[in-house]
Amino acid sequence: MELKMIKLTKQFGNFTAVDHMNLTMTNGVYGLLGVNGAGKTTLMRMICTLLQPTSGKILCNGKDITKMGADYRKLLGYLPQDFGFYPEFTVKDYLLYIAALKGIRPVVAKKRVKELISKVGLSKAANKKMKKLSGGMKRRAGIAQAMLNDPKILILDEPTAGLDPNERIRFRNLISELSEDRLVLLSTHIVSDVEYIANEIWLMKDGRLLHQGTSDELIHSMTENVWKCYANKSDVPTLMKRYKISNIKSEPHGVELRIISKEKPFPDAVMEEANLEDVFLYYFGEKAGADDAVI
């Protein structure tokens, strides 16, 4: 399976949400990482044919997806940020209803729904009404509906938004399991959601692709170093205007800072190994203004 975006652009009036993106995806997990408003959702909605590009095109195995019609949509599974459901439906009835909308034969649908309910860990909640589910359980039901047609292309838009750490870990493990023999595109602004499961990570800002590669490749793309040092609390506002600070930890006699900088910020600063969160700050972060620098 191959998806290729060629000079893909989407404008809303004078605002450009996606700006001439050129990308190619094959089977595996791709993490689309960026701050809110980067254009991630717009890009995914174009891949799912919910939005038409202003210019450019998307090819699926060499064919224009706008010309493939239903043949392309049969390959798709999509979990939007806020997916709709009928609150009075049970999990089982909801999935059977979505299966009917997707044109899946009843006999096949019943078997598929039973398999997916088990796979996403909702067997004990199969007859519970959707409105009674926790946020994490609803997202699991959302994953199940996206998988009903056994899609070869799975698009997940902020699937872990609002979930607690345990549910996020469960989701990451589930997505890794579902990614076998299919193409998965996962968008998020939470670094840990893609750090361990994505084969390739795309950094997106203001509708453009800033960088792409594995976690290690992105870390090595930084041209600044990461330093650990200590300072007085009173000095932090000034330091935040001068440096990108990825972490501030209060200590009994001051604060421990994690600073991204080309030069050594303090004589006693110690160089640290960079991680993906440092990469996120390096590409997307800004030095704080005086009003933001509060401890």
C-alpha cells in the first residue's frame, strides 16, 4: 500500500492550512507531530476525502483518490478527534449500526464486531450504553468502528486526547498491534504518543513539513545541545527570555533547568542526551515573554 501526496495544498480564504506538502507513505506507523493549529486535521481530512484540496493531489497505489471513489473509501478507516455516536446505543449495537452504514453484510458484521470488541478490550462493556463509557472506553469503541472494514489505511486524529496515562499506554499498544500489514497515520501534539510506536515521525508547523525521520534521526537533526544546570528562582524569567527551556524542576536551594542552546549557558552546565521532547521544543518552542516567565 502506498499513499503519495503531491504539492498538496488547502486554503480557507486567505489562510493556508496545508501548504504544498509532498509526502509518501507505505505500510507502517507514521506519527504526525505538531502544535494545535499546525494543519494536521486538515491534512487527514483530505486523505479521507472529507475535504477537497485547493491544489495538488493524493495518489493511492498510483491512482488519484478523487477518481477512485468508493473503491478508495473501502480501504479507509478513520477515527476523528470527536467521533459521533448514539448515546443510547450499546457498544455492540453501535458497531453493528456503523457496519451497516459501511455496507458490511450482517453475517460478516456480527463476527467482525465480536472480534473487535475483544481486541479493543471492551468485552465486559459490550452491552453497556455508549453514554456510560469512560473517555478511554469511548476511544476504544472509536478504534473498533474504524477497523470494521479491515482497512488497509488507518487514519487516527488525536486518538489519545483527554486520556489518562494508563489509557494512553493501552492505546499505543493497541495501535502497534493493529498496524501489522497496514498503513497507519496518527496525529498528535503529545510526544510520547509517537515516540515508541512510529516508524517515521513528521514534524508539521503552519501547514508545512519541517522535518521527517525516525526518532533518532530527528534528535540528530538538532543543531543545538541540551544542558542541565542550576539557577536561582529569581533568574528564571530572564533565562526564559534568552533560552528555550524544556524543563524546570524546583530544588530546595533553587531550580534545575534543562536548556536547549548552542553555547554553554553556565560554566557548570552539564551536557545531556537529547530526547524527542527536546526536539519538539527545538522546532516548535519559543522563548517566553516576560509575562509568561512565572515560577
